[in-house]
Amino acid sequence: MQADSYQPALKTIERLLAHPGARALSEGRRLALESKAVSCRLAQGDAQGALAHLRELLAPGAGASTPELRGRLTLQCADALFRLARIAESREQAERGLEIADQCGDLGLAARALNQLGRIGYREGDLARARDCYEQALALFRRIGDVPSSAHVRNNLGLVHKQLCEWEAAEDHLSAALDLHRASGRYAETASPLMNLGIVLQKRGDWGGALEHYARAEQVFVQVADDLGIPPVRIGCGNIARLQRRFDDAEGLFRDALERARAVGEPREARRLLYRAGALFAELQSPFWSAQVEADLERLMSGAGDPLPPAPESLMGRRHRAPSLVACSAAMRRVETLARRAASTGLSVLITGETGTGKELIARTIHSFSPLAQRPFLAINCGALRADLALSQLFGHRKGAFTGAHAEGLGLVEAAHGGTLFLDEVGELPGDVQVTLLRFLESGEYLRLGETRVRRADVRLIAATNRELREGDGEKLFRRDLLFRLNEIEIRVPTLRERPDDIVPLAHHFLAFYSGLEGPRLSGDGEAVLRSYAWPGNVRELENVMKRVAALHANDSAVDADALLPFLSHSAPAPGPRRSSDDDERSAILAAFREASGNKSRAAAILGVSRKTFYARLRRLGILL
């Protein structure tokens, strides 16, 4: 047991108890061996087996007659229930153990009971109660001279103070726990306070100190061959890299934590690490790795043993591989949720939204999450189809069907058989093609141009338009019955100005894509300028701006407002009615903000208005600086 070899220890104890000579053992000696067997089961993670064993030992007439033995077994029962998340029952057993300790005057037993009650309080979020129980347990452990247990309790007290944001008290307790473990020669136990000290220092803003403690904790985990401890260290280091805006390093560290979590043999620990990695990937706006974490969690929950997909060497150059949506705003999260739900159906989807909002990306996302993900995805812009050749391009033709048809032609519908066909700007389809497309949607049948043999194709259709097809001019050009067939599910993609929370994450994404991992980063005032701009060209315009920034500022470490404003000041105004005076006022405010180097008070002085008036104009015009 001291060597952490619990399975051989458990087998040895079972052989001892089954030996004929075990009948001569005293009741106390026999129950002590039974208790050690329970400890082995708990250490192996078999809380259910330990609980069943304890229920037999605590049953009336089982022999646990002395209060000390009964109290010890009761606390082990509380520990097993705690591990099984049966918190109320665990608290009941711990309180019973404390009563037994008080009756027999056993200080060690009372200290362990209070420590268990502290764990329960911490788990339930009752930090004040947890702190009180831990402090009483610490006083008793000190009184009986139990140094290792004192160290564990001080570590737990440090966690409580950390949760209460009492950083100095947390650091004191964790440092004391570290010193106690070192003094008692328990090297492996120093990893936990080192990790927790790193977290506290990170919260206090001492990132250098936090990294130092994380590195020392990792050294301990490596030396004692604790593979479960290394992923949290990498997550902590990745979190600091994220806070320092070293996004490439952060992604590498989180990716490493993800791979190590996959390799963990204990499912519950793997789930815990994957949950943490997933939350941090979401903050980092790394959609691909977030999806990988989600897939791994689903695999763990279902118990499936499918081989893991190979991880890509880099996320660069994969712009059209879903999932690649940057969805930080509530509006885009709703779009993403609806796209995922649509993916699980076979219904036709109509995606609407202004030009440049990312309609094709939504279509690719639907295809990627659908059962057809491994089949073809073909995209065509209907505005690029020639009116006289549109039928041929969509449905194919036979040789000699028209002048220049020197060979048989395969249509997009036939090429996409078994997969997805995406019709962008579907409102531009000629009228005769609309009739043929309606027939295909209703029956799945079509004719090649110049043929009389009916063909069939199993194709899922996704269409997109930036126009209103239901009324006005759109109704004259687009058949209402075809609209109803296409619009089985409609997804409206909001404009970029309707989801300002996505502007900066998208800018970071495009800047990293076009400039690489060593490229420049956006400064705070640069982000403010991006948020204040109307983006009439939506995501496409933002991508173009970031592409130019990456090309012209490749050697700069940061891109500020002065570097960004030249790319924005001559852009067209946002679509829709807007008074020219508002445009002039917006331009004047942005120019003053640029001249004032991002200082709002100076910008107000340049404009000749008070700071209060300046803020009122910002609110009226929807400018975020």
C-alpha cells in the first residue's frame, strides 16, 4: 500500500483473511485488515465496491463493537458516498462519525470527521462552513502531531480562501502545506500545493511566479510518473499564455492537454480534464478543437471505442472545414445551434442574410455535422449561371443536345449524388430552371438536357439568398411554390453590426490566419476602432481589412488605431437609410479619436464639446470606443 500497489495489496489482504489461521485473529486485528481492504478499493476508484464492503462490516452483529473501529469504518463509508456524489448521505455518515469520536474522546477520529465535513461543505459551495470545519480539523491534527494530515488540511484551506478571493490567506496556507510535505519527506504530495499556488499567483496577476510553480509541479508529476497531473499543468500554462495574448502558445498547450486527457485511462478524470480544456478552447475561439473536445466527451459518455480522428498539424489553411464558425455573440450561437439541428434532418434549408455574412460557411457547417459529411459538397453561385446553359450545368446534357455539346455533360445534381448541393444566390435562377428544380425537389427525378430517360439523384439541397424572395420585386422573379420547397428550415444570418461581440474574435482569427503565428496582434485602441465601425461589407470586409493589415504590418508587434483607420475611413457607409449628417459626425469623432491617440477626453476637447456630450454622441451613433 505504501508503494501505491493497491491491487496486489488487496489480494494479499483477501488471502490473509481467507487463511484458516485468520480465525485466531482478534476482532480488532481482523477489522483493521478489512478496513485496509476498503482503503485499497477506494484508492483504486472502486467506491461502489468499497461501500458494499463497508455495509457488511457495519451491519448489526458484524463485529464492529468498539467505538473507534465503528467510527473509522463510518468515515470510510462517508468517503465512499462522497466519491459517488451522494453528498447528503456522506454528510450524515460524517456527522455520525464525529458523534462517535466525541463519545470515545478520539481526537484523531474527530479530526478526520471534521476534515470530511469540510470537503462536503466545499463541494456544496458552503465555503464558510468548509473553512470552519477545516480550521477545527487542523487544530486537532496539530494537537496530536499528525503532520501529513495537517499539510492536507492546510492545502484545502488554501483552496477555500482562493475561492473567497482572499489571496494572501490562500498563499499562506498553501505555502505552509508545501513546507510540511517537504519536512515530512512526502515529495509526491508537494505537487498539489504547487499547482494551487500557481493558480493563486495567476489570479493575483503574478504570471511569472505562477509559471514557475506550474513548472515545479510538472517536474514532480513527471518524477512520480503521475500522468493525471500533467494535463492540469498544461491547462494552467495555456491559460496564462491566453491572458498574455500569446494565442499560438496557448492553443499548443491546450492541444497538448487535450491529447493527454485522451490518453488518461480513468474515465472520470478524463472527463474532468476534457471539460476544462473545452472551456478554455471556447474562450480562445478555437472552434475545431472545441468540437474535438465535444466529440471526445460524447465518446466517453457513450463508451464507444471508435478510433480517434488524427489531429491536424495546424489550423492554418482550413477556412472552409466546419466546424469553423466564430460564434461568440448570442445571435450567432443561436444560428450555430439551429444549423446543428438542421444537420440532423434531411430537410431543405434556406439561408438568408446580407452579402458577406458567411452564408456558405453555415451551409458547410450543416453538411459537416450531417450524416452526409463524408459525401460530396458542391457549391454554385446561381448568379454566375448563363441563362441559356443553366439547365445543362445543373442537370447535365447529352451529346449534341445544343450547339457545342460535343460530349455528354455531367450536371451538378448528378455529381452531388449522395451529398449536398449548395445554391448560392438562388434568387438569380432563371424562371425555366426554377420549374425544373421544383420538379426535382418534389420527386427526386430529372432529365438531362436532350434526353428522355428519367434519372434519379439523392441530393440534399441548401440554398442561400441576400434578397427578400417573399415580396416586392423578389416575388416577381422567384416562384412562391419553389420558395416553400426550399424554405423547410430557414436560417437568417445576422449582419456583423448586429453582432458586435464577434468583431474582435473574427479580427483575431483572420489576422492570425493571414499573418501566421508570429504576426502582429491588435492593441486595445485598435479593437475599439473595429468595434465602432459599421462594417457594411460584413465579415467579408473585415477579412479583407485584416488581410491588408497582415500584409502591410507584418513586421509590427501590434496594430493600433492609427494603423487601422486608413483602411476604414474611405469605406462605404452601412446599407440602409442613414442621414449624411450622422455620417459626417461619425467621421469627425473617429478622426478626433485618432488624433487624440485614443484619449476620449482629448477627443472631446478637439471636437469642442464636453466629455458628457461626447459620450452622449457615442451612444446615439452606436460607436464603441
